[in-house]
Amino acid sequence: MEGEFGFPFGGDPEELMRGLREFAERQAEAVQESQREQLATLKLNTAVELTAAALGQMDVEGLPDAQALALRDAMRVLFPEAVALVSAARQGFMRESPTS
């Protein structure tokens, strides 16, 4: 009976607390990982939606060469912004490596 201290589960209460603490830490890590993935997904979707919306707003007229030039000019402005969002999303998907 020694070491049970009236706990219905038996065993050492310190061991029980240590197990509960480890379980809580794993759960907190899982929640953080899920939130990181959700934010990364949101950033990717935002990059795609903003680029598509911006290109959709363009009213390109003229000969095919003039249209191509207008679209290239637009992408020259839009692409760096989209890349920045995708890069931020990629970092969100990358899992932090444990430090020793």
C-alpha cells in the first residue's frame, strides 16, 4: 500500500503527474503544429486568390503582343508579392527541428 496515497489508479503520484505533464506537453505541441499548418494554408490561399483577382481585374486590349506585354508588366508587380506569401507559408509548413 505504500506509495499509493489513496489514488484510485495506484502507483506513485509523482509518476502519475509526470505522465500527465508529458501528455499535456504533447497535446500543446500538436495544437501549435495544427495552427502553424492552418496559417500556412491561409497564406498560400491568399497568394493564389490575390494573384488571380488582380489578373482578373485587368482589361487587356490590343494586339496579342500588347496584351502579353501588359500581362508581363502586371506579373512583374504581382509575382514578388505572391512569392513572399508563399515563402512565409512554406516556413509555416516546415517543422521546427528540436535543438539539443
